[in-house]
Amino acid sequence: MKDMNIVEGEACLLNPPPLPAVTVVAMAYVPFQQFGTVYEPEMGLRSGTIFPELDKPFLGERGVTK
């Protein structure tokens, strides 16, 4: 059954808004990843990701740097 609330092609937007247009109080939301620049293949292999936004430092146990 087709959901009549979804505009055709809306799910295929290249840059969807980071959060839903209408949010509900006390609900957790994970923003959509916005496609932007990517690392070169060699840097992506070293970093473990091709997306600079996801390249976060490892801080060790309990968020304390070692």
C-alpha cells in the first residue's frame, strides 16, 4: 500500500534536511548525513571512512585521551 503522505520522489532528494520538518518532544533523532566532500581513496583507507565528517578522534576509554 502506498503512503499518500509522501510526495513522489521526496525520498530521493540529494540533500534532505538534516532533521524531519516536524519533530516530537522527547524523541531521539539522528540527522541525515549531508553528502559533501570525500577523502581521496588512500586517506579514506587510513581513516577508515571516506567522509571527513565521520573522521572523529579516538579518545580511549571513557572519553579520556591516552
